Amino acid sequence: MKSKTLRLYAFAYLAFLYVPVLVLPVFSFNNSQFIAFPLSGFTTRWYGALAADSVLRHALSNSLTVGIVTALLSTMLGLAAARAVTRYRLRGAGAALGFISLPLFIPDIVLGLSLLMLLGAVGLPLSLAAVVLGHLLVCVPFALTVLIARFEGFDKNLEEASADLGEDGWMTFWRITFPLMLPGITASLLLTFITSFDEFLVAYFLSGTEATLPIYIWGQLRFPERLPMVLALGAIILAVSVALVIAAEYIRNLGVKKPMVGA
Amino acid sequence: MPNKGQSSSEGYGLLAPTLVVMGVALAAPLLLMVLTSLQAQSGPGFAAGWTLDQYGAVLGRASYRLLFLRSVAISAAVTLVTVALAYPMAYFVAFHAKHKFIWLVALTIPFWTSYLLRVFAWKIILGYGGVINSALMRLHLIDQPLGVLLYNPFAVVVTLAHAWAAFAILPIYVSLEKIDRSLLEAASDLGDGPLRRFLRITLPLSMPGVIGAAILIFVPTTGDYVTPALVGGTQGTMIANLIEVQFNSVGNWPLGAALSLVSMAIVAVIAGLFLASARAAAKAAR
Amino acid sequence: MSFLSIANVSKSFSGPPVVNDVRLEVARGEFFALLGPSGCGKTTLLRMIAGFETPDSGTIAIDGEAMNAVPPNLRPTNMVFQSYAIFPHLNVFDNIAYGLRKLKLPKDQLRARVEAILATVRLDGLGGRAADQLSGGQRQRVALARALVRESKILLLDEPLGALDKRLREAMQVELRAIQRKVGITFLLVTHDQEEALSLSDRVAVMHQGRILQVADPRTLYERPSCREVAGFIGEMNFFHATLREIAGETATVNAGILGILTLPAVNLAPGMKIDDHILLAIRPEHVRFAASGVAGDVAASTFLGERSHFHVKVAGRSEPVFVSGSAPPAGAVHLEFTPEKLIGLPSDS
């Protein structure tokens, strides 16, 4: 293919990706209840309405809690499991890895519903804790993939060299493994947090009376008069996410960016 | 590999917490789902005894069969469209872009906002009073808003192709990026023109990324709930919507469980067949 | 009591033993090499000494202390890894100071010690250099300094020069030997490069398929190899099938087929050989000369190497050529003569 044609295509594709997303900020500043052209002037009142909505604030805090707990737990679990499969010769490691990755191949609705049934069967209430459990299913495979790649990317001799130079397993972890894994850990935390923060269906079945942000948004979509406000919320989420990604990239550059092989 | 071999118990110890969580949150619920699917709803509880009635109902009813068929067809179309659109994009970034990193960031930023709102944005774009219609009206290209844009399988396909684009671009990009550039030079040196070289070297070597992307998109989109609910209308309803209704509105848990398991099985069989045929094709090509 | 004592050590992963009943004694201050082709078990043996692998059976003792139950971080050994394993997130100074943390030295003492070792490996002033800004030779020196600075009893070197180009490798060989003399600790080197092993070491152990075939100083190894594998692995060697005819006093007589009847010193025979035994007669190319009479042959190929050249001489009744190293022969058919005292008798393969 000619590189010029290809470049043209690339920009067209980029437009396809961006146009729907840009609908959010554009109409969030539009001074009209109706989402239609022509635009009818600039306003920030939708953002004001957001700030005044206490139900939203509660949903946001629920989502942050669930997202942070899920990110920390799934990254810790992923770190241990990734270390196990990359640094030890374990019988059945492949099967275990397959089992842990299974949720990638199961529709979210089935994950959510089956957990809902289990909670009902053992008599546990629906709660944010149940949402975290459901989100772990979705997030641990992601964390594991990211962290295994990182573990495989660095020379095992580095950990041996540390032991050889007199450090025990714990100090080797803190002086070598952790700093070298930091970019992977950051990526895993970010990926799992965003996945959990954005997850709707599992949370929808498991959250009970405590709405998370996507559940709140889902509820708002039925009311046309509240749409501009929801779009404003989407624009904020987009802005914060982009800032977060840039910050994570900055942290990554503070760590090691060069090839992580000893030779 | 400190103490490799000897301390495999240490390795199992590291693996155990994750396996326990997965056992509690995945294996146990799925087992319960299987058991539930073998029962029958009776008022708020289940009737005594085991039965295969739910599976009979799932497989026997034509409307259900149609729904399964439509879900798979929509998903297959989404997979095909998404991968086909993403491949040239990934190819451009891997081989022609000057600032690869900036391109990758630019391609992923749209995915850093709410999935619900990304899907909903298409409703705004395609809707009766939406962006496309109001723009076309404004330009006097049409007198009446077009009703055919929204609430049909086409809208579902477009929306999902947009929502899952990153899952196609990234794996394909990674597999293209991995190709040793000297292989391409060798192909040229041995007389291949750009097109032959692409077909004989680049495309086959990037197939792992294409196959990975296809699986990564096909499996979850078959069970997608949000998109058909928002932009599908009655013509675009998919299996997940039916399952949700069984659990929330109808209250027939055994039937919902059976529908879930059958759809999982269908997806697994199709994905498995796809992988097997891809592997066979790769073998035959060798 | 030797300094490093390896007694009946065996190790297998899944399959045949990688290290098979190895016995080895290394003296304090010795520069010792483990030489063998890749896959012969030499690296596994080294890793068992360092503590990264545990022997299936046998014991490893250092300075009289059994090491089997001691974890790597508590062993009096330090290792220069084949990949060098330079910590990528630390600079040169911090890499070298890594193993000194437990000593809790005051800052100025730590600095003095690191700078002293930097001077020893001739990296003065490079302490602040980032790990990814080092050349191959510099990485090698940092790995060496990092291991040496701990002043352990034994330094283990796993193919330390393998990643360097030829010229740098030769320069580093000289330097490695000088450093070992200076610090005076035991060096145990693993290498597949026979030249490196012979030129650096006080003694060499030749390993093959998990077993040690011969332990000797370089000269003995070259002149009196104990078997065909050792002889063939170190330098070029001509082999001829022969039968032992007679041992009379200090002279042995053999029938070497196409070469005719030859005599050699009886001490050049491997121990335990009896009359009528089939033996393998071996001789280095430089001990075969072109002469006016002797075994007739034709020069099939020659390689010009300056003062000396290599020749492949085709001899009737033998499929492989005879290797000869020397000055150019007269044109046409040649005759070969063998220096009798350089002929050695090795056990036959079969």
C-alpha cells in the first residue's frame, strides 16, 4: 500500500474513533437540553448541576472505593501468581494460568449472574464487597498478563546476582524486583482501576442498593432532560483519565525505560 | 530462579491466593449455575428433582434459536469489521508512523472514558433527532430525519466496532512490530514486490495478532448487554438481553442459567473451531 | 584439606544426569578453569557452588565448611554472570556498593572501598555512569568489581569473556590474570574456550557429559591428555589405531598399520596397557615433519599462517588426512616423520 493512502486512512480512522467521544464535551457545554445541531451557545450550567448532585457524589465515591480496592487486590494477586509461573517450575502451572484467564472468555453477564446466584445461595447480601469480588474476576487476568510480560522481560540473573551479593529473598524483592517491576505494577494498577471504575454489568447485578458511577449513569440515560449533565460527567471522566494516563507514563519514565536485560 | 525446583511449594504458595479467589468467585458460581439450570422454577423457589426441561426450552424454541443466531452473526460481523478496519491502522503505526508512541496514545485515549457513554454517544449520533440527522437536515440534504440509522443490527455493529477498536489495534500492532525488519528486506532481496512481500511475509507473521484480536472481540461482544439495549431496538436484541430479562423481570432463574450456559458453550465451540482452523491453516501454509 | 572440595556431586533435572559424580579439589588462591563444550554440565556445577542449584547427592565444602544447606546469600562466593546481570536501575557506584549494604560502612569508607575496586578494574571516575551507558567491556568490569568488592573467598566466573569481541577478550584475559594475582583469592572460571582456559589458569578440569575427564595444569593437559576427548577438545591432534607389541625397559613398540612399526617412550602410554592391546596413538601436528623418507603422502590442502602453515596430507590407506604444522614442503609427493618422544598412547575408543 502507498504510504500516502495509508496515512490518509489513518487520519480517517482516528476521526471515526474521536467523533463519538467528542460528542460528550461538545454537547456538555451546549446551552440546550436537546442534543442536536445547531449548537445554541456556551454554558457551564450542566457542570454546575453535576456538582450539586449528591446522589452522583455518593456513586462516585462508591466507584472510587471499589476501583482502588480492586486495583490493589488484583495487582497483588497478579504479582504473586505472575512470579510463581515465571520464576518456579511448577507442575500444572499452565492449567492454573488457563483457569485464571477463563473470565476473559466468559461474557460479563454470566460472571455477574453466577456470582449473584452464589451470594443468594449462601445468604450473603449484595454489596460493594460483592462488586469487588466480581471485578477481581475481570481484572486479575489483565493484571496477570501485564505482570507476566514484565517478569519475562527481565533477566532472572538479576535476582540471582542480588542473592549472590548477600541479600535474602525479602531484600532482593525490595531492592531489585520491585523497582524493576514498578512500570508493570503501575500499568497493572491503572488498567485494573479503570476497568473496575468503568465496569457496569457485573456491578449492576451485585451492588444491591449501593450504586456505582456506571449504574448511576445507566439510570440517568432514561431521562432526556438529564442528558447534558451526563455528557458533562463523561467529559470529566475523559479528562481525568487522560491526565491519569499521562501521569502514569511520567512515573514510568522515572523508572527504567531502557531494555531490562542484563546483557 | 532462586532455589528453582526445590522450593516448588513456595511457588504454589504464591499461586494459591489467586486460585482460591478464582475458585470462590468463578468455579463455585459456575457450578451453581449448572445445578440451577437442571431445576425448574416453582413460584419463588425451585421444584423438587432434577430436569433437563430448561435445555429443551432453550434449544426447542425458534425465537431463542433466532436470538442465538443473531448474537453470533452480529458478533462475527463486529469481529470482521473491527479487525479489517484496525489492520491498516496498526500497519501504518508499525511501519510508517514517525511518532509511534504519540499515535498509540492518540488511538487509546478515546477508550479512557465510560463504556456506557461511548455506546450512548452513538445513540446521539445515529438518533432520530441526533447529530447526523440534524446535520443533514441543516444542510438540506434530507427533509425528514432518517429513521433507519438507529435501533437495528447495523447500529449495534457500528457501535461495537467503535467500542472494541483498541482490542484489535493493539494486538495487531504488537505482532507487526515484532516482525524482524531484515525478513522484509530478505523478501525484497529475493525478488518480492511490496504486495507479494506483504502477502507472503507480513500478513502470515502478523496472524497471531489478528487471531488474538478476533478472539478478544468475538467472545465478549457475543454476550454484550449494553449496546443492544441502547442502540439495538427490537431488531438488534441479543442473547444477553434475554438472559437479563429471565433473571430480573420474569424471574425464571433455571431458564436464565440454561441460556447463559448454552451461550457460553456456543461461544466456546466457535472460538475453539476458529482457533483450530487458524492453526490448521498455519500448518498447511508451512 | 583443600579449599574448595566437591565430593561425589551429581545433579539431574529431568533426564540423564547433567553433573555425574564429580570430584574436584581446588586450592586456596588458585586460578582454576572448568573447560568443556556447551551442555557438559560446567555451568550447573558452578551454580551449585554458588548455591543456585542444589546437588541431588554429594557435598560441596568451602574452607572446610559444608555448603549444601547454606543459601546463596550466605555463601562466601561471588559470581560474575555470563549476562553480567548489571542492575539496570542503579548506576555503576550503586551496582558495586550493592553487596556492601550489610556492612553498614560510614559513607566515606564505602566510597573509598568502591573507588579502590573501580581503580583495580580500571574504571576510575565512572561511578556515576548509568548502567545503560556502559560498553560491553565496561559492563564486564563492573560485574567483576561488584563481585570482588565483597572480598569473598571464591570468585565464580561464568563465561565472563564470552560476550566480548576477540581483541577485547584477549586484553581482558591478561587483565583478569593480573587482577587475580593482585587480589589473591580463588578464581573458578567456566569456559568453552580452550585457549582462554589454558592461558589463564593454574589448573584446568575438562568436563564432558557431566563427568570430569582430566584435571591437570595446562601444559600436561596439552602434552599428555588422558583420553581421546580431552586430546581432541584441546588443540588439533592426529589419531592412529595401533596395537601394542612390546614394552622393553623404557621403550614401547607399537604396530601402527600404515605408519609401520613405531617406538615411543613407555611413560607416554596410558597406565595399565598390556601387550596386544588396541590403543590409540596420538600426536600433535607440530610434531609431524616433512622429511626425505617415511610415510608417503600428498598435500591435499594448506593454510598459510605466516611462519608456520597448516597442511592436510593425504596418506594411502587412511580416509582422514594427517595434520601437519610446519614450514612448506618441497613440491610433489612428501614423506612424513613422527617425533617418537611426542607420540602418546591413549586407550582405544572401543
